[in-house]
Amino acid sequence: MERTILLKSISRLMKVAEEEVKAWKERALSEEYFAISLDGTLLSIRRNGVEKEPVYLALGIRPDGSREILGFFKRVKPASDKKSSTFYYG
């Protein structure tokens, strides 16, 4: 029974997370940014073992000093095309 409750909770959380990500991708960006910064980090991803994969971020700094993540770029390594990439943005 505990496993059933846990699976339902995970399913519900994933649905909420998917809705939040969709809303974030579709949001309107600010009209003006003082600066745009690009940075990256390596994340450990578990697939058939653990691999470190780069994720790059685009960060906008508004004239009032507040910051906003404009988008992120994740390197995708499908078996057929080792140079494929995906960019997610709002």
C-alpha cells in the first residue's frame, strides 16, 4: 500500500512540475536587460551509469538589478547524433 501511495504522489508531483515548466517556457521576457551572462555547470546524470553532462544558463540582469534565468541549454547525446543539443527558453 505504501508503494501505491508513493507512486501516486510522484505522479502528481510530476504533473505539477510539468505544468510549472510549461508556464515558465511560455512566459513573457522583460523588454530590457542591463546585461546578459552565459554560464555553465556539469551535472551528474544517471542513465546506464553516471555521466557528467554540461548545462549552460542564460541569465538576464534587469536595470533594477534583479536577475532572471532566460533559458538553459543542455547537451543531448543521442546514439545516432553525438553533436545534438537542445535549448529551452521562455
